[in-house]
Amino acid sequence: MSPLYDTLCIDHTPFETRAALLKDGKLICLYNERVGQTSTSAPVHIGDIFKGRIVNIVPSLQACFVDIGQGQNGFLPVNATAHDDIKSFHQGETILVQVKQPAKGDKGAVLSCKIELNGANTVLTPHRPGINISRKFQDADRRELFKATLCDLLPDDCGLVVRTHAENLPPETLAAEAQKLHQDWCSLTQTNDTTLGPVYQAEGFLTHLWNSLSTKDLQNIYVEGLEAAQNLQKLTNKAILHKGSTSLFEEHEIESQIEAALSPISPLPSGGHLVIEETQALIAIDINMAERTDNRSLDENWLRTNLDALEVMKEQIILRNLSGQILIDFINMKSKSDKNKLEDAARSLFKGTDCHFHGLTRLGLGEFSRPRLATSLSEQYRGPDASYAKLLRQLSHGGLHKTIPMGAALYNFWQDHPPHWLKDRLGFMPQAQLDKTLAPKAFSHEETKF
């Protein structure tokens, strides 16, 4: 089976880290982390664990707001807890929560009570028992050996996930790591300190990403940003620091591919295209068919276009990180046999993925669903923080901007998150200038001579 990706490109500034997975130069998946930081708190990262206090319960949202001592309350939905009803909690209750998404703008961090402690090869899951070996293990005997070694290692209320890349490691290595993670968990839960705030700092973004990837498939690893390169070089000797005058993501045409993925239009091999619309309720995907000149019958062209659309849809779901209820408006086919072929193809294509095909409706719509594990690509690039990150990337390459005209939203974000590190990099601190003639998240690209 062909690897899903062969190249990892990482672009790092102190505010944002982006990691792109490529296959033959094509962008497959994009990960990013922006530092959730206020003027009175330290950076908050995905996986960090906090002692918090419930300050508000909202039954209509089936969620509550939690003070985690960071100046901005976090959001805890009931499906991220062990309860069925948010009313099971009470105001003032102290709980342990883990950050699933850092704060963004005026929205606090998204939290969960389903805590996970990540190691290099395993993941400890307190209050969710069971030994879960990666389904990608190729050796059934190794799977059984690991289960036999690990099954009695932890208390009955703790579980363990064994990562794919751990298949060839000695069982004793995993056992030692699991015991260390359990010791960390005991230290968190046995303290009498009632102070709100961080109690456990997760592994860094790059370490977490590296541990989650099938790294044996990676042939090339390029990193822009000295700190990120040094951190990744501790994990692999393949990491190469990018030093070109052109940015890494520009050189590999990643920026243009991100821009294409932010468009609602996604082309099909047949010449047609998908129209992808994200709404609050669901993701709607429409298929627009091009005129075919391949001498096939109309029925054959309908089926071929629908099958092409399935392949592209799968790619776009991953790249755009689409989730929730997804409806695709297939080209209506008259043949029952063709409809069956389409359903069989959908089940086969999405088998073993986190996106589930539920069948065709009476109107011929394909119903899919995918759990929401993180924000979509369009959400990541929608707010002023995305414009801020883009501006910082340009400035970090040495653009001679002494004063930068900005729209109101970007200007306010800059004032709340002043990038003091730029002074060391550029030799001066750029000054933001409010320009009400610009769009709220825009900035001027013109260089200021000085």
C-alpha cells in the first residue's frame, strides 16, 4: 500500500506553528497551533491540564463555563464529560479539565474532562479502561504479546492506547512508559492544592504531532524556524533547517494550495467541480458536472462523475477538516444498479476512517458524518488571528515595515498580542497604525522607508 504522505514541511514563528503533509508535492493535511495568550497569562497549549472551577452552567447549550485561572473562562460541553446532562455539575465545583482547543479571540479554550496523558508510544486514558492496540499493527502475535504484558499493569479504572509506530518496540519499554504516565496522573489527582491554574503541561505541538504520524513513511522533513528545527532534530535526524530567501511554504507551493482549499470550489478530474458550503447546521456539497466528450453514455458519465466526486470529497474532508453532518448532492441516476455501485464505492472508500457513510436518502443525497475533533480550515483562517499570523510571517522575513496600517479588528488583536520578539529579530519594533479605510482584518503591504 502506498504511503499517505512523503514530506513534512514545518513553518514556525513564536505565535504560530504550521505543519503540512505532502504526497508528491500535493498538500494532504495541514496542522497548526497558535499560541492562546492574554496579557495576564502564560501560553495555553492543546493537551495542557488545568484545575478549574465551574462558574456558569447553561442547560440550553448542554455546557458550562470553567474558570481555569487564565483570565478567560473555558467552554466545557457535556459530551466531553462522563455525564449525560450538564445539570449533573454544580456551580462552584472544582474539576480537572484538559484543553482540546486553545482560546481564540474572545472565545475561551474548549475543554474536556476526558483526560489523556500522551507518551512517545502510548496514551493513558484515566476512567476509560481497556488496552487498545493500534488497528494498523501488522503482526497479530505482537498485538497479543502487548495485551498480555500490559493488561494487569494499570488499575482497573485506567486504560492505555498503544500507537502504531510502537509495534516493533520491546513490551518492557511500553510498560515503563505506561507506569510513568500513571505516576503523573496520580500526582495530579492526589494533591490538596486548590489553586486554579495549570497542573500539567502537555508535550509540545511538534512532539505530539510527531508521535501521531507514521514517521517511517517520511522521506523529507523541512523546517523553517530555528527553534522548531532544533526541537524536531531531537526526534529525528531527517529534519533540515530551511534557509532560502523564499519562505518554505512558498517554495513548496503550500500557500497556494491552502488558498485553493479555502475556496468553495474544488475541481474534479472529469472537468466538473464540487461546491463545498459550510453552514452552522451541516456541510453541503454539490456536484457540478462538466460536458463529457469521452464517448460514454449519459448514465456512464453520471456514475463516473459521482465516483470521481467521492474521491475528491474524501481528500477535501481531510484537508479542510470538515466535520459534523455532511450531505453530498450526487448527480441523480436512474439506474438502481448504478446507485448500488455508488453506495458500495462510498462504503469501501470510507471504511476504516473516522468519516461514516450512512447511505443515500430518498432524494439521492449521500449522508456522511464525522466527529468534530478540531476547527475546520476555514475557521482557522477566518479570524483576525489568521491575518495577524500572516503579517508576522511576512515581517519575520525582514520586510522593512516600521509602521503598518491595519484594519480595526487586526489593530485591536495586535494591541492585545504585541509581538515583542520581532524587535530582537528585526532590530526594531514595528508600530501598528489604525486605518479605517482598510477592511477590518486587512493590512497594508507597502513597505515604509526609514
